[in-house]
Amino acid sequence: MGFTNSDLIKIVVVEDEMTMQLILKKYLSNLYEVEIFKDGVDAMAFLQQGNIPDLIISDLNTPVMGGWKVQK
């Protein structure tokens, strides 16, 4: 798993609520390359594999590791 299209703006979303994941994926994926994660741990693993997004959108209170810890 990783970003594939170098022409699109890359966005990482960290959100634990399925409804919000679906809404964000629906509206963002038409124009951007979007990867969605349920918590900060999964997002950090993705980032540590060398996947560099242009933007990170994060829920601040996700399980295990919230957005505040991810941004540090």
C-alpha cells in the first residue's frame, strides 16, 4: 500500500469513525490521492515507509494514538 499517482496531491486522513471515513473518501478521492487510517499508529507506519503526503487531516481523539501525537 502506498501512494501511486505522482500527479495528484496526496492526503493522509486519520479518522476512527467509519461514517466520516466514507464521507471524506467520497469527496476527496475525486481530486486527490487519499489514504485513510483508523488511528495514528497505522498512519505513522505508512509514513515511516517513505509515503510523504502533501496534507494530513487528523481526528485529534483516535484510539491508540491521536492526532496530537501524530503531528509531533
